[in-house]
Amino acid sequence: MNKLVFVFILLFLSSNIFASGRYVGAIEEVWANGEAVEGIGWISTVGTITTGACTSTEWFAIDLSKAESDLIMSIALAAKMANKEVRIGGTGICRGNYEYLQFIAVK
């Protein structure tokens, strides 16, 4: 029984990985809004997000209530200010039209 549960978990996780958006390039905007949509930040890309799970092809959403959101926003802002290329991956989970960001790395 435990093996069966383990296999289902692996299948679920792998399906999210393949459905998640990927992006390599520059950041257009780093955006946060505390009034209209509380607790959500966004990162806009210069190019198109590939294999995205959501309808937006240029934006990733960030849940600002999570502990790692400050770090993610700081990395995105530093990359934008330094005009550095980033690698971004999504979770495969949508917030409206926007996919939640899973990771960001400065190249």
C-alpha cells in the first residue's frame, strides 16, 4: 500500500513539473500590490514563458505571505537593477491567469 501511495505522489509531482512554466531572460518589471490584490507580487518577463500552465505568457505570481517571498523579490529586483539574465520556473499552479513562481536564479 505504501508503495502505491508513493507512486501516485511521484506521478503527481512529475505532472506538475512538466506543466510548469520556464523562462530564461531579462526581467521587465518587479511588481507588488498591497491594496487591490493583497499579498501578491508579480514578475514580468521580457520574453515568453514556455510550457506555462496558465494563460499569461509574460508574468509569474508570487505569494507574498510565504517566508521565501522576500528572498524571491530581492533576487528579482537585484537582477532587474543589474540587468542580469535570470532563470525562472513556475509551480504549475495558477493564480487567475498567472502561474506561481517556484524558483528564480540569476545567471
